Amino acid sequence: MKQHQEIYTVESTYTCDVCNKSFSKIYNLKAHQRVHTGERPYRCEVCNKTFKQLSTLNVHQRVHTGERPYRCEVCNKAFRDTSNLKIHQRLHTGEHPYQCEMCNKTFRRLEYFKVHQRVHTRERPYCCDVCNKKFKVGGSLKQHRRVHTGERPYGCDLCNKTFRDRSSVNFHQRVHAGGRPYRCDVCNKTFIDRRSVKVHQRVHTGERPYQCELCNKTFRGTGSLKVHQRLHTGERPYRCGVCNKTFRGTGSLKEHQRVHTGERPYRCDVCNKTFSRTGILKEHQRIHTGERPYRCEVCNKTFKQLSCLNMHKRVHTGKRPYCCDVCNKTFIDTSSLKVHQRVHTGERPYRCKFCNKTFSQRGTLKVHQCVHNEERPYHCDVCNKTFVDRRSVNVHQRVHTGERPYRCELCNKTFMGTGSLKVHQRLHTGERPYRCEVCSKTFNHKCVLKRHLLNCNWQS
């Protein structure tokens, strides 16, 4: 009897001949070896999915039967297997047994911990076989592949809209329910999900934890970072089904599609004007409120739009990033470049409805039409002289103030307006852009050409 017991009390170990991992039970070794062989001998009779272990098949079959035999004693939530029950119970106990050695962040689940570690190691082991984009988790790769396949397997049962992942359906269905249960404790703005609140609160804290590895620009949310990174990769995965124009983000695509549908869902509650984007509505509302929230740090001038402030700053920095490919003249913004290019093309797309005179700029047309209307709505508050546009008033008032803010860089002569400075600079450059069509003589100022034409036409 003693000899028999000694035989069975001797501890045995079974070693895998591929990776040298050891096991105390031979059946555990056999189950492990299927990792290397790929063998999956257990098949579900309902959906034909295969498994390496019988126990995993048994748990899977409960998906079909609906059986959830393991129940939480605290909240009565039921589970198909004990492992998920144990993980769930950590919600109640607060247990986070897995800790990252790099940042001390803790996790309830081992798989979450492993995925988190890839933040530090930058490991992205799952690669798309279409575009080679890499992901930290297999689930993200599966969702991404649907961008290429067009598959949208999850549908809303209220409006039949389809989605690539289940979480997007859950998020979307709150639109129908009208529920926005999550509230910012700073400004009371409400949101559909908790994650959106966290991202929003960074507006108040100034936190921008996500950084682009190429240009170091920072962002409040991962979504904004992903869209930004496509500037560097050139990726534009979202395509308009009407005109095939492509976009970096779904938001840009949705806004663009309103060009085709004519939809303008955002309405000003003061004048009822409608807009296709919330950003444009907010900018418009500042006309009514007078709000100018963007201030230049150099001259304290304020602006209604951030883009206008950025453009204005170039006045101080001298930066003129947009260049005409005909004459190499540079400009502060693209709209000024487009207007200038009409000098070369001869395009004058704006026509006066009274006299059919054409203009290269809409603003010039508006000023011209005041001639027909005999309208001079702007007046000088010193001498009451009237003008057709506000800019002319501003230039005129310098007669009273003596201000001459524009200086020639070559001779330091100063001028009240940019137009006078430009005419003066032609003395230095020798530029004579105005040509007589009768005798081909050139002039540096339009009014000199007009005087010349009177004599030239008379002589001819």
C-alpha cells in the first residue's frame, strides 16, 4: 500500500516540446499543444464554430440556449461562465488586480491590462491586409476592415440606419429616446454618453492628452487625433456617394452631403436664417450679439472668427503664404489670391443689374450699385461727408486725425491708405500697369490714363 501511494504522490510534470511550457496534468498539455497545431476538434452543432477545448464549447453553447447559470449575489446579474462572474464582481469589490509597472494604472481584466501595455511598447500587432494600418486590439481591426468592405451589420430597429459596430448603434438609439443622461458639472451641457462628457470637460481644464507623433500637435480626444493624422498619411476613407469626393472624417462627409440634399438643419433663433453647420450658425449669431471673442495680442483688435484672427496676425508677422503662379505676388489669404488671379484671367464674375458693368469682386459691385441707388449710407462724424462704403469713411477720417499708418519701406514716406501707398511704390519699381489701347503708352495710375485718353481720343 505504501509503495502504491508513493508512486502516485510523486509530482509529475509534462513539458511542451515546442515552447517548453510545463503542466502538471497531461490533458492540460494536450489542450495547450493545440495552440501550436491549430487543431480545433470541438464544433458547435448550431453555428459550426470550432474550439480547442471542450469546456470552451460548453460555455459557447449557452449563447444559443440563453443559459446563464452563474449569478452575482450583489446585483443578481447572470453570466454564462464563472470567469466573467469573477471579473464582474470586481465592480462591487473595487478590486483591480492588474497593475502597469510603467504608469501604475490598474485594471480589472487581464486582457485590458495587456492592451494597455501596448500604449507604452507602441506594439500594434494587428495589421489590415488592405491598407496596412495597424491596431492594438483585434476588435479594432475587425471594425476597421468594414471601412473597406462596406459591411454595416448592426441596424437601428427604429429608423433602419446601419452601423459598423454595436456601440455606435447603442449611441445612435439615444437620439430616438431623446436621452442625454450625462451632464458637465461646469457648464451643465448634456451628452449621450459618459465618454463624451470626459472629452468635453477638457474644454474647461485645457487638457489635450493626445499628441501627434509627426508634428506634436495635441488634441482633446482620440477621434480628433485620428482625423488629424490623415493629413500626414493622405488617407481620405469617407466618400460621397453622389460626387465621389473623399473626406478625412465622417463629420466632414455629413456636412458636405448637405450640399446635395440642400439640408440646412441649424436655424438662428433671432432672424430664422438657416445653416448647414453649427459652426457657421455660431459665427452668424455673433452678428446679433456683437460678440468678438478672438483678440490680437499685438494690437488688441477683436474678431468674430478665429480664422479671421489668424489671417490678421499675418499683418504683424509679414507672412504671406499664398503665391500667384503667374507673377509671384504673395497674399495673406486664399480669397485675396483668387481675386488677384482675375487680373490675369480677365474674369469679372459680378455684374451690375442696372448697367451690366462687371467686376472682379462682390464688394466692389456692392459699392458700385450705390451709385445707381444714390445711396451713401456712411458718413464722417466730424464733417458729415457721406460715403458709399465704411472703408472709405475710415480712410477719410485720417484727414482729420492726421494718421498716416502706411509707410513706404524704401523712402519712409507715409500715406493714409493702402491704395496711395501702392501707387507711390510704382515710382520705385517702375511698374506702369495701365496701358492706352490707342497708342500703347503706359501709366502708373488709372486717373492719369483717363486724362490721357481724353487727349489721345481727341487727336485720333
